[in-house]
Amino acid sequence: MIQYSMVCDREHRFDAWFRNADAYDQQVAQGILTCPLCDSRVVHKALMAPAVARAGSEKLSLSIGHPQHAELREMMRAMRKKVTSEADYVGDKFAEEARKIHFKETSTRGIYGEATRDEVVSLIEEGVDVMPLPSLPEEQN
């Protein structure tokens, strides 16, 4: 798997995971790579800093003092609301349902649910396009 920092023509920045560099190129060529914040199809790789391992931590946070904190938080809230209102909730059967849709064993539709890290890795390795649904701190209370 490979992770790229992406930016759309409206300056929205986001990260995206791909099976490999060819998978990124294929999605761009097919016109299916879109910005998760505004749906723009004008998306390209952003400049990336080299990855540096952080001892004992896998999570990075955006501080409340960041100038775009409120705007980004609202975009994540809107994205989550759009997905949950327009897609089917499949619970812990997400990986199974995503595979069925990908391999055309069932009708194409938007779904969301839960998957383990291992299930997500397997889906990506199999070429199934998935992305995490953002959660906000107030949703954890």
C-alpha cells in the first residue's frame, strides 16, 4: 500500500491510500479520483514531507489553534452526514459487503460500517476502494 497527500483545485488537502502507484495512475486515468470534501475531480498529488516514525504514536492531530480547524471540522461533519444519510449501514459486515459490491455479486450502492485494520488492508490489496469515515471527538462521548 502507498499513501499520498492529495490536493484538489479548491485547495482541499487530504490523504489517500492506494494498492500501489499504478492504482493511483489508473484511478486518475478513469476520472474516479475525487476530493472527499467537495467532490472535485481535479485532484493531484501534493508535496509530501518524508515520513518520520514517531515513537509510540500512530495518530496525528490538528490543534484547535490551526487557522482552518473549524472549517475542516465542519467539512468532516458534513461528509459524515452525507454518507450516513445516503448509504446503507452494514455494521460489522462491511468487508464482506464491500467485496460483494466490488466483484459484482450484488447491486452497486454506497455502504458504511465497521472493519478491522486487517480487513481494510485485505480490501485494499484486493483492489476494493475504501476510505475511512471521519469521526469527531464529540461522537466519542
